[in-house]
Amino acid sequence: MYHFLWLSCSPHEAFWIKSESMYNRKVYDPEFKLNVVKEYLNGDKPQAQICEEYSISPSMFFKWLKKYKESGYDDSIFNVEKGRPESMISDYSKIPPFIFESAGVCKDSSANWSNVFVLRE
């Protein structure tokens, strides 16, 4: 993925620079994070050796370690889903009818409330 930076040297000179590494963060699997933290806690290797071996920064490693310890050593702590939930509304039946009417949408009474709405013709 490429990103572009706008640079301006003077009011009359400006140019774009293509950067391949900008905002290019590595994403680690939850199992990988757990295995790295557990390897350290087992006492087999020092933190510096683990970070070097797996090419992770010490600050990242300590964030994982802190998160694991604060969870009470819960192995599922790294499996948390990120992002927005599918629906921010938990109960569509509590939405006043005028909201649907103003949007030009009518509720299908026989349908599943969580995902089915029919546009008015």
C-alpha cells in the first residue's frame, strides 16, 4: 500500500512524495501475542532476546505483558474483537415510528427486527 505526502518548500514549489512505509503497522495474531508473553513468563529467555527473536519492539511487548497481567492471566484477552458492532441499536422495537417514516422506511412486522427493513415504494 502506498501513501502520499504533500510537501511544500515555498509558495511556488510543492510536490508529492510516495511513501511505502507510512502508517504501515504490523498486525499480530492473538495466538502469537499470547505465545510470546507466555514464553517470557516461563523464564526461558530474557525480554530483550524475545523481542529480538520475534522482531517486536520492547514497548509493544510490555503492552502485551501488561494487558495479560491486568486480565488476571486470561488466555483469551488478545481475542477481543475490534471495530464497530454490527448494530448500535439493541432493540429496534423501541424506535418511534416517526423515525422510520421520516427516513422513508417501513418496518416489516413479520421480519427479523435486527436486519430486515423494507423501503417504501
